[in-house]
Amino acid sequence: MDNVWSRNQKPLRQTLTLERIVAEAVALLDEEGVGRLTMRRLAERLDTGSTTLYWHVKTKDDVLDLAMDEVFREVRLDDLAELAAGLPGPMQRGGGTERGGLAGLGGPTGLGGLAGLAGPTGATALAGSESAVSGAGGEGVGAAAIGGGGVAGGDAGGGGGGAAGNRDAAGTGGAAGAGSGGSRVGGDWRAPVRGLMRRWRGALLRHPWSATLLDRPLMGPNALRRTEFLYETLTAAGFAAPKTAAYSLSNYVMGSVIMQVTWERSGGIDTGAYLRERADDYPALAEHGLEHDWDATFDEGLGYLLEGMARSRT
């Protein structure tokens, strides 16, 4: 007997959507790096043809831009906005007034991705080398995207068990200068800013290939919403030039991520022994060394930066 009921049925293909394309692209990049991403390979993983894929995305660059913006999607804002709500406002948002000026972030406003400062950080030095970084999973915001129900966890997400990963979600503990130089306009603007910078770093380190793409314009809605949050927070804190402050913060994060990804990919060079053998030439380096806990060092350096920014406003 040969009829529709007796024949083996082919499994139905999932409908191809932009969300599926982006998710699969991120998975491919996590597994194999930027150098292995091609439209043909992505189409194969999606069980579709390249022609069908091109209906949704025109070029590989489009895919990379979408994947980068998906990384930013992992950076939670909800609790940070609550922390920032005590800063002066209110700010108008879509015809309504948000409590305290920063709660309830709206859509993109055209500002460059995290201050639009993707260029002068040395990111291009990593091009073509995206092998996985040990410990990049670490603590911090989990791998799931924020938009579909939120992600719990800390903020460091970087090195695996370092000091920053064990602090509270807002990043209010421990960093240098965290207890002094408070805002002269009320509220501690540093808590939400610290949390945002930690989470951005964590997201980038969970996807080490992203460090090779930081020289691209970050103009997707997820990057822009987080940039808007940073600008609003800094403006409400009393910074006359929030772009300059955001520039300093974003370059600190990007430089830290690029250095860690590059260093860990190099295979763990024993710099300590090298410097100790040359202590007469480099006594300070021989004493203090170049090796460190990535999370703790990042958090301490961020504290210094925030403290200096706070003092510059007084």
C-alpha cells in the first residue's frame, strides 16, 4: 500500500527567522571563531540554502553586526536602572515621565555604540584569531539572552572565580574609591555605571570572538540602549561632557578585554621567571610582576577610574 499514511514523513523544517539566524551565528562563532563563519556554512547549520538565507541577511558583515548586538543583549539593565532611579530627573520618555529619570529605558537614540568608541583600542590586532579563552564562561550573567526572561547572576563573567565575579549585581562592593567622592547631585551614580561596565566585559569574554570586532560601529538597538543608559546616568550625575566620560569607560573595558583574550590565547607565558632573572634591570617589575587575577585587577582599575571621575566633578 502506497499512500500518504504509509510513507515515511520527512521532518518539517523550522521556519527560518532572523532570530534563528542570529542565534546560530553566535553559536558558530563561539565554537569556531570569525574566520570560519561563511554564509554557506551558516546556511548548512540552519538546514537551508544560501539563497534562502540571503532573503534575511545580505552579507556576512550583516551577520557579524547582528551577532555583536546579540552579545550586548546579554547585558542586563533592569536592576541597574533601579539603582540609577535615585539620580535627578525626571527625563521624558515617549510622552511619559519615568520615575527618577532613568527607569524604563526606551529605544535607540542614534548615539554610537557604547559611546561609539570602537576604534582606537587595538582591536584589529586580534583579527583572525578567536580561539576560545580559558575561563571565559566564569561567573556573571549567563549565556542566555536577556530579552526572553532575563538572566540572573553577577557581573564580572570574565576570568573564572575572580574577585569581581563575587560581588553584588550593582558592583557596589570593594573597588578602589567606592566609598568616597560621592555624587554632589544626590545618589551614587557609580553603582549602576560599575555594574554596566562589569556586565559588558563579562558578555564580551563569554564570546571571545567579539574582541576581534570592537573596531566595528556598534549601532544595533541593544548596544544603543545600553549606551543611552550610560549617557543618561552620567548626565544625571552632573557630568557636563558625558561623551568624554563614556569614552574613558568604554575604552577601559575594551582594552581590558582585548588584553585578556590576547594574553590567554598566548598560552600562559611565565613572565615572572623571566623578570626575576633580570631583576637588576627591572627591579619594580621583578617585585610586582605582570601576572594577576583578571577579575580583581579589572575591578580595582575601574574603581580608580570612577574615583577620579567623581573627584573631577567637585
